[in-house]
Amino acid sequence: MSDEKDKSFFNREINRRAALKTMGVATATGLVGLSGLSIPNLLKAAPGSKHPNIVFILSDDHRWDHLGYVGHNFIETPNMDRLAREGVHFDNAFVTTSLCSPSRASFLTGNYAHTHGVTNNITPWDNENVTFLELLKKAGYDTSFIGKWHMPGKIPELRGVDHFVTFTAQGGQGQYFNCPLIVDGVEMPSRKEYITEELTDWGLEFIEKERENPFCLYLSHKAVHHQFLPPKDLKDLYDDVELELPKEFDPWITLTNGNLYYGMLGMMQQKYLNYCRALTALDRETGRILDKLDEMGIADDTIVIYAGDNGYFWGEHNLVDKRFPYEESMHIPFIVRAPGIIPDPGRRAEQMILNVDLAPTILEMAGITVPYGIEGESVVPILRDGKTEGRDEWLYEYYKDYPYRVPPNFTVRTNTHKYIEFEGRKGKEIYDLVVDPKEQNNLFGTADGDKLYPELKAKLDELKAGYGL
């Protein structure tokens, strides 16, 4: 790679952030001091490093606690459970913005919404953003993005992506049945009736291709987003189960508290069952990927990562959908199977990790130096040694997303507490997550809260200042 091409990455990033600041969008200051670095070496693979294949599977609206492995009372996810047994399940994985478009951009770039610029579901993706797929391609990988893009603006011409399969139906959400696709820029009908099967087929075809290079597959599913439709053969699954719904649950909650905006008309129990059915269907397709890696004899040479783009409320806090900075919304499943890196598969890691950590983690596992300015942190040290210390606190951000009535907010989440600053009348909230994990008792304004407030406020202000906010 020429010096000029290497420099172009950093020049684009500097120019992009300058433009965002001109438009009034705050950005991180991570590129300060860049001129003193040896730019040509930043994107090159480390000498003698191995280059494993990589499969990243991203689901939509999958709550962290909706896995058989973590103790859900009836949902069946044997293949995700298998991944957890053969890898590391992060019990405390979170998103920095609990909303589809910002979260997806954060997975791809390793940066917060205030940096990549996709601050909500109506602000467009800036194609000057650099993705980990682009960096993998520069290091010699074959790359593919298959599935849900769902970021505003036109479908981009993603640099560094050899094969791009996506859809624009239903505003980029896609549809569960007979969803038309855009394959490398060409519109075509779906080949399979059910979208989760269709996207998996495309993923399997990419994995099976004859090649000399390592590959990275980014498989981004529509499931399990609203309307939560399962395939026909699973439409009656779980009919006989006893639902364990939150105490705040109301079957007509979708008609109250501004929830009408989320398009969830109908009985919530039925929608919840369909959500679980669609998730089991997604697990089944995940199993097809794992089986193919086994069949081809490349499982030991392939890292598999599974994550959700955000959680989901099923009545907790009298809410549906996501967006609010409560645990059900920001907490996600995150599983890594990495043969040769993880010495003790089956571990449940307690360290707090974030969606912005995906990109630097993949780059490090691929033997590529993580570029200066990426805000996430590689979790490879935690994968290698479960005693590695993790974060003490981290920043959550949410910006106005019209027409939804969720106030913008900044939040600090520590290992034991959460402090939220909402704009407007909703004000401030403090929760002790050890004694009150369901966040039922707002301590702000109480004697206990008054003791906690100064330190938590200082932590939040320090985090915001560190990101230039």
C-alpha cells in the first residue's frame, strides 16, 4: 500500500470531523497529534501474524437475556448456546446508542454516534467513514456484507467490500417474506420465501467460494425486528408455554404512554411469542453457518462472533421498543468463538464491553494494527485471560429521533450504578444496579441519591469532556 493511500484514510477522517463540527455535530478528539505518527505503518498487518477467517452475525432487537444459555424460561437457542459453550459469552455487553442506525454504524467503525455522524435513524451515513471491512480488505481479506444496512441515505458504495447484498424494502427494514434484494447494485427478487433463510444462503455461498485469501463475512439479519414474523413451520412454536412477563406488563401497553408511534397494535402476548419464534428461526440459521464451517473443515480457522444491535422492552418501565437508557434496551448478547485465542471456552465474562469494541477486536484478531482514533477497545486481552480488568464506566448517548418521544440524554453506566441526564422535564435518574437491577427505584433526590450524585455527575462530565461533548 502506498504512503499516499495510507495518508488518504486519515485525511478523509480529519476532513469529515471538521465538516461535522462546522454543522454543529460534536466529534471525538482522538486524531489530535496525528502528524507525529508513522502513518504508513498503522494499517499494515503485524509481521508473522495469522489471518483467521471471520464471521460476524448481527441480529436486530435481540435482548441479552433471550437465550437458552442465560436461563430464559422457554426459548430454544441451541446453536447460540453452542457458540457460548465453545467461546466466551459477555454477560455485560452494551450498545452506546440503543437504536438501529447509530448502533450499526458503531459496529462497523468502532466509533460513537457523535463521531461517525449517524446520530439517529434519520441522519445519513457518511461514506467517508472507514469500516473494519475496508481495513481487512487492505490487509488481503475477501469481504462480504450481506443483509440489513438500514442507515439513512442511499445504499453506499462500501469501500473494501467485494460482495454487497442488501435491501431497501420498508425503508431499509426489509420484510420477512419475499423481500426483494439488491445484489452488488442489481435489484433481484428473493430466492427463498423467508428472509432469514435467504440471507443465510447468500452467506453460505460466500463462505463456500474457492479462494486463496482469508475471508470476512458480515451477516446482518432483519430478525428479530418488528413485525416479528416467524417462518410458517414455526408459527405454532411455544403455544403451550407459560409466559413470564414483567410486572408492569399490560396487553394494551402499545396504546399508552406514546407507544402508539412504534406500530405495535395488537395483543402484546402474541407479538412476544412471535418474537421468540423468529429468534429460534434465527438460531436455526446460525446453526447452518456453524455446520458449514465444520463440514468444510475450517471451524478451527474461523472466528465467529454473534451480537445484537440493541435490546427491546416488553413492557418494562411501561415501554415497548428501545431507545431509553435502561438495561432491557442497551444490554445485548455478545458471543465470541475464537479457537486459538480463548484458552477456556465456556466462560461467561463479567467485564463490560461495547458495540464500538467490535471493530478493534476484529482488527487485532486479524493481525492488523488498530488505527489511532478508533474509540472502541479490543476485547482480545479479555478473551485470552478472564482476569483482565475491564471498564469501570462508559458513556451512553441518545439524540432526538423524530417522531419518537424519547428525550435526548447522556448516561454513565458503571459496574454498580447508572446516572441518566435527560433533556427536558424528565430530568435526572440514579439507579443502584446491584440492589435494583430492574431499575424500579430512582434514587435521584433521595438521601441515598444525594450521596451518589456528585461522583456519578463527575464521571459523566469527565466522559463527555473526553469525547469533546
